[in-house]
Amino acid sequence: MRDVSTGEILVDLDVPNMKFIVAKGGRGGRGNARFASSVNRAPRICESGFPGEERDIELELKTIADVGLVGFPNAGKSTLIRAVSQARPKVAPYPFTTRHPVVGVIEFPDFVRITIADIPGLIDGAHDNVGLGHEFLRHIERTHLLVYVIDVPGADGRNPWDDFTSLERELELYMKGLSKRAGLVIANKMDLPGADENLELLKAALPPELPVIALSAATDEDFSQLTDFLRKNIAASRGGEEKLVFRYEQ
């Protein structure tokens, strides 16, 4: 919640049933009944009250999800969230298909649930609000786990390891420490030519402790290794641990 005139952030309503007084109401006046007496049973006088505070405020909604998908446009985030959850964002072969954040739910047989947010694709300069960067980035501030979705074959001549570096930089410039949050890399579109060669180069360029899961969100049918990985690490994050509990073994 932000004061429009000053830009001051008044409060972050991040706790259920949290209350905050934005502006105090004025003191009410006394009505004619307060002036009634034994000799004047129906007085025709009253007192005006005093005005209360006035303030223009801006409310900013931040999506709350366990997992946040980040990636450049057309990296396959929407296809991935459709594959692992019941969410049905629009999927098309052109950039910026997703215009608004979409939250999907991964459900397990024992009724455990994980929420996963697909935000519109980031572009260079998103931290400076280029391409509505702030409108997108604010929705991953509270996620426990960041999933970098990388187009491994490198569509449009893009370099997958440079894409990861750019995404990490945008997150850190937007919010200090955000890029250090627990995460993993989804090496997507492994069904396309050139993916195998680029995957090895990508792994060599990434930090050794960062898990990499290679898949094709469009053609794979079994995502249990990914969803089980997410479940175990989200459970660790909810328990207060900051690190991933295990690496993905291919």
C-alpha cells in the first residue's frame, strides 16, 4: 500500500487478517437528541462534526506462489505450467503470449499442493521497468523457489547461457538478494535440433551447485521427477531452510 502524493510505502499486508488504519475518521457531532431536556423534549439544534483525514492510496497486488517461473519471452514457461498443473495460459509461437501472471496448482495423490506462478517473459532492462518489468517482477518477490526456464536450442540466435546471466542480473538489480534465492534451471525444448550440444555448454557455464533439469515441456509426458523435486524443496523452504535439499540426478 503506497501513499500516492508522497510515494511512501505505508504497509505491506502480507499476513492474513492484518489490519492497518490508512486515515482516521473525524469526530462526530452531537445530534438533537443530545440536547433534549425536561423542558425541551424535541430540540431543533445540533452540532457539526469535524472532518477526518483524507489520503489517496495505491494498492499493489503481489501474487503469492511457492514457485516462480522466470524466463525470456517464448522460452516455454506457459507450456510448462500447462503440463504440470491445471492452469491453462495461452500458448502461441510468438513472444509475449502471456500478458498477466498465471498461477497453477500442482496436486499430489496425498493432497499436498504446490502453487506455481508463470509471469510474462522478461526482457533486458526489466529492472528499470522496461517492458512493464516492475509489473511482472513484483509477482515473484515472495516465491520460495525460482525456476529459470531457458530455451536451450537458442531461438532467434539467442545464447542460452547468456540468457541465464541476463535473467539473474535483472532479478538482482530489481531486488537485492533475489537472484540468490533457491532455484533451479529448466533446460527446455530438448526435442529441437542443437539442444544436446547447447545443454553441455549451458551446464559448464552455470554455477556447479545449481540443479539443471533437461526436458521438453511440449513433448514430454512424464514430469514426476520435476514435480517431486519441487515438492521436496518447497517443503524445505516452508520449514525455514534456505538451500535446496538435494541435487537433481539425471
